[in-house]
Amino acid sequence: MTIEQTMVHHNFEFDPQQAENVARKITPLIVKYGGNPPPWLAKYMDEIMAVAAIGMLGLSSYMQVRSLKIKDAELAKKAKQAAA
């Protein structure tokens, strides 16, 4: 849900059937490790979380800049039409 609402587009939604399929496929892994990362991965969780945080900040910044550029283009188009 977080990805849907903050990082892609406010009208974007995952296909419910595909999301359910992914949930079904990862359930054994979650059960296997009790919701925790595997031991070999646990020692890198700080690094993984840092990369994820930086990636989310970068992606959300990109999406915001993209949205602002689209709005600027629309305003410029309206201004050009009004001047004509």
C-alpha cells in the first residue's frame, strides 16, 4: 500500500490477484524465519534499511520533481493559449 500511494502514482494500485499470489508465495519464507530475516542476512539489516531509506527518498523525490514538471508544462500551455 505504501508503494501504491506514495511512490508511484496516487491512482496506482497493485492487481489484487497478483498481490495475493505474491503473498501466498512468500508466506512459507515468513513462517520459516518467524517474520525475521535469515541469520546470514540479519547482520546486514542496518545496511539494507539504509539503502531502502535512501532509495525511497530518491524515488519519492524523483516522483515529486516529475509531478512538478508536468504541472509547470500544463501552466505554460495554458499561459500560451491565453496569450494567443
